[in-house]
Amino acid sequence: MKMHILSGGRLRMRKSVYLPDAERSETIDLPVSCVLLRHSQGNVLFDTGCHPSTVEDSASRWGTMAKAMVPIGGPADNVVSELATLGLVPEDIDVVVNSHFHSDHCGCNEFFKRATVFCHHKELEAAQGPDAIQNGYVPADWQHPMPTVAIDGERDVFGDGRLMLVPLPGHTPGTLGAVATLARDGSFLLAADAVALRANLDREVMPRNTWNPDIAMESLQEIKRLERSGSTVIFGHDVTQWEELRKGGNAYE
């Protein structure tokens, strides 16, 4: 199995959203990552990033959320363009795993019409709930007709232990991570927003946009356990790590 780290956009937000002791005026630039896993049984895309239209007009898609989450990427900073650099089109993707249904993690779902979407059932419930819009769930990003598998608990995607979906709730009710085990480069935990920045993990600091801090802390402790056991944690939005990761065609194997 090969793992490709792909750009799903770039955002600028208040740093205090993620590190509450930061100055209110300080901003932070955040990479949005998507991960392609090329397995002999199929191609899996973990998260789909921001919709390309948000580069020019995020307010039309995101509404008032666009004031807090400002796209700063270029026109090719999206997962569809990134896949094209690998010679792939959306129809080549068999499975989309959404860590959760916030717009910077499922914005390009609509392009993957041949894929089956995996999510946690509690995330689907939250996105369909009466307060969904207020909680950051934009139907244009997540609500599409592709078949959806809503899981409860861990799921071995291919039945061989090489790609395990693991619930890491707290940021949202149904946040999912994935553990990818590669033959050469070892084990990677795709943590998404269960831990956005290295500093959140090291300092055990909960971002302000956390749905349930107590549950999120339990997930953070599980992430620490997985890291101690040898997994490399891929953080949801850590710019320092992003600069160090191999990306695009320079795959992990």
C-alpha cells in the first residue's frame, strides 16, 4: 500500500481558536491535508479538503463561517487538482473516508461520484441535526447521493489490518481517524482534527472549536497511546509538520 499526502487547501484563522492563550489578533496559516491510500483492493481518499470555489468566493458556500475560516490557497490547492498530478481522476477513487463533515474535510465529496463514503454514524446524525448549520455542517459539502457506510466502532477497510478506521470523537460527535500500516515506512495515524496541531497534543490544550472537551481529551490520550506504540501522528493542520512531510508523488510505502 502506498500513501500520498495531498493538499486540500490552505486556511487562515485566529490562532486562539487552536491555542486559546494566543493573542486575539494573531492569526495562523493552516494546511488542509488529504491522504490517498493506494491499496491492491482499491483507492481510498481520507478527507477531501475544501471545495475549489471557496478560493474565489467562500461566503457563497460557507456563509458567515467564511469570516472565521479564510481560504488563502491558489486555484490548484484542492484534492482534485492534486490527484491529477498523479494521473488520477475522481472516478479512480473507490472509497472516501470523511474524518468528519466540516467543510475543510468534505468539501470535494461531490466530485467522487463512484466512491462509497465512510463516516461515523454519530457524525451523520450531527450533520442531519436541527443545529447542524450553526455547528459548521454545510449540506453542499457533505450531502450527496453516493452510498454511505456509517460505522460504529473500529473498521478494517480491506480486512487485512492495513487500514483501520478508529473513532476519535470530541472535536465533533463522530470524528474518525485512520491507522495506515505500510510495509517500509511503518504505521501512521491520520488524526485529522482529533488533534489539529502538535502543540495541542504536547500541551493537552483543547481548541475552542471542540464539541466536547472531556471526550476530546479521552481521544487525545488514545492518540498519545498510539504514538507511544510507534505510529507517526499526522496532525490535521500543523504547518511545521506539513513542510516536513513528503507530498504528492513522493509516496510513503
